Amino acid sequence: MSSVTPVRFPEHRPLLQFIWSDTETSATGYVVVDRLVCGIATGGLRTRAGCTMSEVADLASEMSLKTALYGLPVGGAKGGIDYPADAPDVDDVRERFLLAVKPLLDSVWTTAGDLGTPQARLDAVFERAGLGTSSMRAPLQRTDDPEAEAERVGRLFADTEDGLVMSDMVGGYGVAESVLEAMGPLHLEPARTRAVVQGFGAMGGSTALYLHYAGVKVVALVDAEGMVVNTTRGLDVPALIATRRPGGRIDREMLRLDDQEAPAEAWLDVDTDVLVPAAVGYCIDEHNHGQVRARLIAEAANVPVTPAAEQALIERGVVVIPDFVANAGAAAWAWWVMFGAVHTPADSRAMLTAHVRPVVASLMQEWCNGQPSLRVTARQFAERNLAIAEAQYGGVTATMPLFTAGAAAAAAPLEAIA
């Protein structure tokens, strides 16, 4: 494959950057609204020690790409709290943060669970703070009956499939669909394909489960305690999902006699066709990218591969599905729920398939035509869609109601990448 040709994109500054300082702890919080479409932006609230404004701004920009790529008439935003996610008083910190940014939550920022912030905990903090029963407060304020709509949305979010609540299922299902679509041009058949998934939480667990259901042999899983491996017949993912412990921890008592344990840092040494980093950012970098054996990487986590490592991998012929393509399923699904476009787990999966597969198919077609970087092609498509959305639906001063635009966008067929 040829080397990656740099592509210059228009310079863009975020619309809004907000910093909050807690008066009772050392916590610092950030909100970045990258841009508005229909007068609104969406993006989760992460909680982790060391979170920075720069990190939140990068993720807000990627949210704009996600929403544009899947035709959603909303902009991108992100929130972050620099505080340990496992601190005993973390929900108290979150509550003070949410009350401080209430004007944004009432008007332009729709948030959700993210790294270190489980959706159920976030919804509980919203209710405790008197902000309603759902973190999707801003769009609910635009409906005729916010309480009834919140109840409807809450029911769909609480629905389950394969033992997973929908908010935990849809993200990984979208990642699995992106992998399965990309495998075709690489001549990888599911029954003969091996996968390694780093992370066994909401995203990693559901990705592993739906790859397993598709016939892919999941040969290794990584959690906070290490790695479990079975390169011969693959792991029994459904059994491990059914007994998964809090924090995405695998119950080692459920391992079979021929399953093995290994250190977590050995995950890149496993011989595999597909690699799914689904836990933390920047875990494949300039120092370890040479260990990657896979032909295909799907970024289920946000920014798990550094830019320099990605370029080196692409020049070796490795296909990298960027995060804002692979892991956008949960964000897109939440808005389809708001717009009334999906009603059950089955039609949620069908909608995801109908959107994810054509995007990845178009990206792989460009790969076959000699464009080695799926990220470049996907970003070109997203930037074009952003310009169209801002022109059609309005940005800061939107002229079209959100739900009118959302219903139209959900009903329209996804535009193919030119």
C-alpha cells in the first residue's frame, strides 16, 4: 500500500469552552461545544483523573464527525471531569458539576454516559439534582410533553437483548457490524477469522458477543485483571457475558479447562486477524504498533491508536476503521430513540445495520481504489455532511425545529460516499 497522503481540512475552533472548579474537592470540569446544528449538540460526560480541556475538545470535534457521518441533525460536544471515577464522593462531584452547567443542559448540550460515567449512575445524579430522569434533558425540553417523552425514552433505554440493556448493546453491535462489513474486501470469512478484544465493558463485551454470534472466533479478551485466551477454539463469550462482574471483569471461575490466562500487556502478541481496542485511548502508539499482527483494527474506544502509529500501520497494509465510524452506534441510536425512529431491540439493530454497513462499504471501496486511510475518506464525507446540515438546519440560530429535522433525517436514506 502507498503511504498516507496528508489532507488539509478547514481550520475550526470550538463554539464554546467552559471550565468549572469544584469548591469542595480538587475536581475540575470541562464542557466543549464544538458546533451546533438545529441549535443543539450531543456528547457524553467522562470522568477520569487527568482529564484535560484538550482531550474534551478533541472528543467534541469527533462527536461532530459522528453525528454528521450518520446523518443526525445535531452538532458535537463533550464533557469531562478531572476526578477519579472510583472515588466514594464522585456522584457528589458530578451533581455539583451538572448544577453548574445547567444552563447548557437546558438549552444546547445533550449528554450521556461515557468513560468512567455509567449511564445509570448519570441518570440517577440527574434525578437527584432535580434535572429530570434522563440525561437527554435539552431535547426533551423541546417536546410538547417532556415528562411523557422522558418516560418513553427511559423504557427504550431500559429494554434488554441478550441480557444487555440497550445502551450497553448498541455500541458494540455497531462496532461488530463495521468489522463484518470491512472483512469482505479483505477476504476474511467469519468462520475462519480470529478476533482479540481489549476491554470487556459495555462496548467491548457487546462487540465480542456479536462477533461471536456472527461466527468469528474471539480468541482473547482483556479486562482490568489481565487477559484470557483460547487460540484453538475461541472463548465462550456468551457464558462470560452472562457472568461478567462490575467494571467489565471476567469471572475466572467460568473459564474452561483449555482457556488460559495471560498478562494484559501481551494482548498485541496474540495471533489474530481483527483487533478491537475497546478500553482506553492511545493504547497503540509509536512504541508498540510493530507488535500488531491483525489485518484489521476497529477503534471501539475513543482514539486508541495514536496518529503516528496509525500511519505506520496503514503503510504496512493494516486497515484501521476510525473511532467516529466504528463506535458511533450508541450515539446515533440514542437520537433515533428521541426521534421515534426505533421502538424495539430488533428494529434498533436493523437501523444500525442499515447505516453502518453502507458507510463502511463505501470506505472500503475507496481503500480498494488506493486510498489507504479510511479516516481521511470518512472525515471528508463527514465534513461535507456537516456543511450541508448547517446550511439546511441552521447552527447557533436554528430555523427548523429539532424534531422536524430529526424525523426527516431518520427517514431519509443514508447518502453514499462519493
